[in-house]
Amino acid sequence: MTKHAVRVARMFDGERLVDGGALVLLDGGRIADVRRDRAAVPEGWPVRDEPNGTLLPGLVDAHVHLCADAGPDALGRLAEQREAGLDAVVEASLRKHLAAGVTTVRDLGDRRGAVLRWRDRRVRDDLPTVVGSGAPLTSVGGHCWSLGGEASGVDGVREAVRLRAAAGADLVKVMASGGVFTPGTDTTRPQFTDEELTAALAQAHDLDLPVTAHALSAVEQALRVGVDGIEHCTCVTVTGARVPAELADRLAASGVAVCATLGTDPAVVTPPEVVEMAARAGLSEAALREGVATLHRAGVRLVAGSDAGLGPAKPHGILPETLVEYVACGIPATVALAAATSVGAEVCGLGRRKGRVRPGFEADLLIVDGDPTSDITVLRRPLAVYRAGVPVR
């Protein structure tokens, strides 16, 4: 079925809702045309009709861990996992994303480049596109050190960046602060000096690689040295987590992309020990949502990412819940949807071919039953997912 058409009641094109019906023509894995006249089907083209459907670009999850199986201590257990076993985990993770309407993922922390090597060996195109960082760059004994990304000193971090570029990484992920799930790390302090972080950034930019920084704290440092993206951005201090309004204003002015990594499976009861760890870092649900609301009010460039794979409450394919939480924070549904489509594609370096329903773009598409701009929860129930023009669900 090389040439076929999809007819829907409405369309979110990656930026805005187009109501009153749309006809999208698909040919050879790309969008051939987008028409408002739903009757204008070329002769001989099969048509899929969804009379109450909304068609969107395939979703982009800008923060996942494909090697992690979403079980307890998923990242910690990777230290003992063999790469042959990781291939199966990566593929299973991607299928779960695809079933949820996610057609592109940005992997921000695998084990010793396993996702990058899996991508090099890939022979099938029926799974989501993968943008990858390889193992996250971290300090010695720092957050997620067991993934194999430890480095120290200006020369050490420069060499670590060069190794990632040689391995085919699309970006560099730096653990600028400690993390909740790595015992012994400090969520309230930077893991690198300004000189080290600046050296990593300069080396990455020399190699045309963007840098995104894991920052529960260290947001000021990341902004000061000029990273391209910030993950979490919770502004943790010894007294709790709060995003100051004036810092949000400066983040907005810088144009840095912030991925707040909200979204959990509402059916999963978080273990008390995990709640306690998060509480010690000041990371309550209310604090996280208020932080995102502050970022949005300031006009910060928000991208949607779920941190999928991290644990039972963060299974792969959870991105719709990220968008449900974004809307619960007071973000308009169209802005939340753009964060997971056009903005997400741009942040992943794919903005010229993904993230919009536009002629010439790749036919990665999602159809949901109802209007997600009036009820964002319809994203939980996809009617169809297309990967390169081929229906996969």
C-alpha cells in the first residue's frame, strides 16, 4: 500500500488545530499532500476514514532510557546486563513506545553505547527513530556512574566527548548534578566545575553536537556555561525544590530547551522508599508541577520527555501521561502537543522532516478518537499509528 489516504475530522499539524476536516495523502513513506477538501481523493487511492478522529504527527519522547526495562532499580541493574540481552530490551522498549503513538525517541543514557551500537546494526525500519547520546558523561562515582561514562578534569571530559562523537552519538548528555537513584551523589550540588562543563560544551560544539544537562540542581551553572538543553530543571536545594521566577525568565531569554520529565503511570503505586528518597530531595508532585507552571509562564521552551524505563511508574510508552500532566500544570493543550511534536523534533535535530503534518515530511502519524485540544486524555487511546506511512497499530 504505497499510496493511500487518511480522512479525519480534524488535525493538529504540529503547531495548531485545524478543524473542519482534513485529508492527508501518503506516498512512499512521506506526506504527499494535505487537503482541506475531504472529498478530493485521487482516483485509485485507498482511504482510511476516521469520522471522529484527530490526526497528529507521531509523538516525540525526548527523554528515554531504552536499555532500562522499567523494573525496580532499572538503571542500577544495567551494570550486570550483557549487551546481547540489551538488544532485546531496546527493541521491546521501542515497540511499547510505538504502540503509544511515539515514533521518535531521544535516548539520554544507555550502558556504554549499547543503544548506538544497536542502531548501527539495525536492519528494520518498523520501529521508532532513535536519537542517542550514549552513556551519560558523569563524574567519578557520580550519578549513573555504572553506565560507563565517568570522566574528570578538563582533558578527561574533552576526551569523553570525542569518544561519544566517534561512536555516532547525536548529542552529549552531561550529569551536571547528582541524582535521586544513585546512592552517594548529591542532588543539591554540581558534579563538575565550570571549567570542566565549559570544556565539554566547547568540545561538543566543535564536533557539531548539542549538549543537554541533567540538572536537579546545577541549573544556574548549566545556564551560565550555555548548554543547549536542561533535563528535569527542578532547582533542588537543601531546603526543597523551587524554580525562582527570575531564573525562569533567564531560561526563557536564553532559548534553552527544558525537558521537565513529568508523567507516571497512574495505575502504579510508587514504593514508599522511592517516595521517601524523592521527598528528601524536595521532589513532591506538587513541587514538580509548580516548577513546570513557572517555566511555562515565563515562556521557557518546553519539550516533552518521560524518563521512560526508569522504574515501574515510568514504563516505556508513558509519554501521553507526560502531556496529561503538562496540561494539569496549566499549559494549553496545543502547547503541550507542540512540545511532543514540532518542538520535540526540532530539539532532536529532525525539525526539517518530522514533527509536522506537512507535504514532504515523513509520514509518522498518530490518530486518536476525539479532540486532544479539548481532552488531552484521548492520547491514551490511539486509533492508529503510522511509521513511515505504514500502519503499525
